Amino acid sequence: MSNVKKVALVTGASAGIGKAIVRKLLSDGWTVYGAARRTEQMSDIASQGAKVLSLDVTDDQSMQAAVQTLLAAEGRIDALVNNAGYGSYGALEDVPINEAKRQFEVNVFGLMRLTQLVLPTMRAARSGTIVNITSMGGRIWMPIGGWYHATKHAVEVLSDALRVETREFGIKVVVVQPGAIQSEWSSIAADTLEQSSGNTVYGNLVRPMTRLLRNYTMASSPSVIANAVSKAVNSVQPRRRYATPMDAKALIFLHHWMPDWLWERLIDRTFR
């Protein structure tokens, strides 16, 4: 059995962080299934050895089919990397509730439903690692991103509960908390921000946040997240959380130790 390759399923593998994770796990010697809605954008990782799956985390049938296809071919799943997600920004008053629900559907409910689908196989094997890609935004908050922060905070809490629930079955649950990373995420968040609140009474908060999102000049390579995922799935005793790069570590640390009034004052000085 030691010669059998371990099998990983990585969601959101059509761009950025997802592709970097797939490539890193392939280099580690894993059999890797990259899954996303936009399968046409995964031809590059397919040519590098990844197996490509069509998967929509808002479609239960799509998720069931993807897991069944993987298990029929491999008979096992050693790691699930829940990376699919997006950021939808805007003032809480301005964001349509349907859009807020959609963000929870993708970032929270889709992630947890896919987790439910792989857990029986992991429990039967009495091993497996679930890695949930959240964000430093799951541990801190800023204005204009309240719905996004809420989804990521929810995944942090669900991950902690899941870790305790599944520990007796040999399953490990890990959270990876990215900071500023070079990807299409920031431009999508900036676009939704301008659409929802660009011309509202919250403009004084929108403008500095938009500049921040569109000018990720100090953003790190997605490889830093891929390396954290690699450490988590290849470790016998992974840490509960991996915050990376340094901006994520610093801001999470500051928010943890600052009283609420001081964090709010820092936010006010930054955005007003």
C-alpha cells in the first residue's frame, strides 16, 4: 500500500490558488483531481497530469457526480481541498439579499455539502484530510466586505466543529487563511463593490476599498498557499490553521490582541 498514490480533490482549480495547489500536489506525487465549472480553463493542469472534473458547488447533482466519478476511478480519497469561493463586496444595506445568499451558497453551503459527500469514504478508511481555504477575512473584519467576512467566519467555525466531530475517525481538518494573493479574486470583488455601492451614500468607504482591491501590488504568489496546503496534507499532525503570507499573520495577530474600540479606530483612520 505504501506505493499507492494518495488522491486529492481540489475545487476552484480553474484559476489562481486552485491551479497552484493542483500543481504543488502533483509535484508531491499525489493523484490530483482538479474540479471547477470552467473545465475549458484547466487544459494546462490536465497536460501536467491532473485529472479534470466538472463541478459546480451550487449544484448537488454536480457534486455527487464528481465524487462518484473520482471514487469509481480511484476507490479512495485522501484529501479534499475546498478552495472554490469568491468575494462579493458592498455595503450591507446595498448588497441584494439574493447576492448575499449566493455568496453563502458558494462559500459555505457548497463547501460543506461536498465535505458531507466525501466523509463516508474517509470514515471507512479511518484517514483523510479536509483543507478549507478561508481567508484572513475569516478572523478579521472590514467595512464594505461584511457579507464576505461572514461567509469566511462561518467556515472557520464549521471547521473547528468538524475537526472535533471527526477526530475519532482519523480525519484531520485544517484551515488555510490567505492574505493578499495575486489572483482574479480581487478584481471580482472590486467589480461587485462598484456595482453595488459605487454610487451610494457609502462612497467614502467604497473608494479606498476599491483602490486597495485593484492595486494588489504587494500581493504574494498563489504558491505560498499551495505550499501551506502541501504541508497540511502531507503532515501526520498538521496545524489547525495556516495563516500566510505575512500580512495575514500580522492582521490576524493585531485583531486578536486589539480591543474592539482600537480596531474600529484603526479602520476609521484607514478608510475615512
